[in-house]
Amino acid sequence: MEERTITVTGQSKLSIPPDSIAINMILTTLKEEYNEAIEAAGEELNELRKCLNSVGFTKEEIKTTDFQVNTRYENVKDNSENFKRVFKGYEVINRLRVEFPEDPIKLAKVLNSLSGCSAKPEFSISYEIKDKKEFEERLIQAAIIDATSKAEKMVAAARVKLGKLIKIDGGNSFIGSANNRLMALKESDASLDLEPANITGEASVTMMWRIE
């Protein structure tokens, strides 16, 4: 006799306030000679570190997330109106990141320091959750509860009983972030009157039970 089973997919969606801020920065340097590009990039990095040191970040807290050296070419027209590739130099791209607990006063100080920094980094902020693992566990638990509730309602309607759990597949989760690109501020000691959006996460699991 073929075993009777029921398979149900449970889903969850939770939203919680962010508890940390990440500042993502990009330093871009373009020089005709390779050695000049590397040296200039190092100088800009040192200047950026000084700016961030002034608002309490140590060298170890200023993390490089990506570093690239590329050759830059541009298409230009010659006297015959034909395009040709012209070498413009070596481009150094350094992506960096700092993180700190959610604090509008410190955020204002950090952004003002960056806006006045001679290195002129591009920067953006994102509101995040520091303990993503704990949030993921909550999402998956909620998805399991949802699947179990659906299964119990289905078997009750069919007037059968839910048996032993056979397997669980998935446990997939996604956690978003609240991102904002900000311009330079004018008052270094002023706090920012921002209301960051909650961080929303989603998860799904597929569960199979025997039917008695």
C-alpha cells in the first residue's frame, strides 16, 4: 500500500528596526603611470583614515572590501571622424567600509568628516542588523510554524490525522537593508532627524508529513 503523505510550504515575513549603520566608501584614482596611480591611491587612503580617525575609528575598523587596478581607455574621434581607443591611464578603485551601532549623532559626525575630507570619497549609508544569524533563525522558525499550521488545517478538513514529520527542505531566507545615498552636511555637530525603515526578512520551508 502506498504511503500517504502531505507536503506543505510555509512562509514567513518579519520586520524589525535596524540596530547598526554601515558606511560604504569608494576612492577612485586615475593616473597616467602605474606607480603614480598606486602612490596617489595610498595617499588618498591615508587621508581618509585620518578623517575617520578624527571621529573615533581605528585603522583596524576601516575595512577594505574590494581593491582593483584597471587600465582605462576612452573612445575618441580622430580627424577623420573615426573612433579609436585612447589610453587614459591606470585607475585604482578602493572600496572601504566602517560599521557602528545606530546613532544619529555619530552618523552626522562621520558624514561631515567624509564630506570635508580632501580624499573626496563617494559614500553611502545602509541601516542593517548586526546579528543576522539570529534574525534568520527567527524567520525560519516562523516559516516552520506557518507550514505546520497549514498542514494541521488541511488534515483536519480532510478528517485525517497528521503523522510523523518525514523531511524538511529549504530553510531559505532573505534579509534586506535600508539604503540611502546622502550628500554632504553643513553642521558637523548636528544630529540627523532620520527615521530609518525597518529591515524586512523573508523565509520559506517545505515540510512533508505522513498522514494517519
